[in-house]
Amino acid sequence: MPGKALLLVDHGSRQPEAAAVLDEVAALLRQSRPGLIVHVAHMTLAQPDIARGFERCVQDGATEVIVHPYMLSPGRHVLTDMPRLVAESAARHAGVTFRITPPLGVHGKLAEVVLERAGLA
């Protein structure tokens, strides 16, 4: 998928273990989709922020950045903050397009994960 990047964005945390989770998800995605540019960013409290994550995507050759909120529901970050921050980042890179996906939300596969984690699968 030359030119496409996936930027995973979580809430952010001061706990390094929290950032490590997003890094591990990004590594899984890179492994399952070789050639896809995948980077991470955090809304608050951790680096890289959205501007730096977007920049890394572009530096790696992205002409389209697909931003995925690695969050459960469409709260303020997803509905207001993220669109503003992503648009500001994209404005610094002429010719690079972006779109923001819905957050994880309600999905049957998430229910499967919950049951698995609860030992009920």
C-alpha cells in the first residue's frame, strides 16, 4: 500500500506501559500488512503527539494518512480535538490527504475479546 499510512491515536498516559500497548498494536499491524506505514500518537500526556505522528507518516512516504482513534467511544477527543489537530498537521504537508475513522466502538470482535479475556470463550 504505497503512500498509505495508518496513524493510531490513543488518549495518552504518563505510564510508559500504556504507550507500550499502542506500540505493540502498531507492530502487529505492520506484521499483518507489510508495506503499510504505521505510526502512533497520543492525544495528551505522552509523545509523540498527533503533529509528530503525522510528520513521521509523511517522512516515511505517506500521501494519505488514515487516522484511527484507538479508543472505545466517540467522546470529545474523537469528535472535536482530533479533527482539529489532524487538520492542523495536514495543513503543513501540501498534497497529503487524511481521513479519520470511527473509534473502536461496538463490534462483535470486541465482544469476543472480552469473553476471551474473561475466560468465557
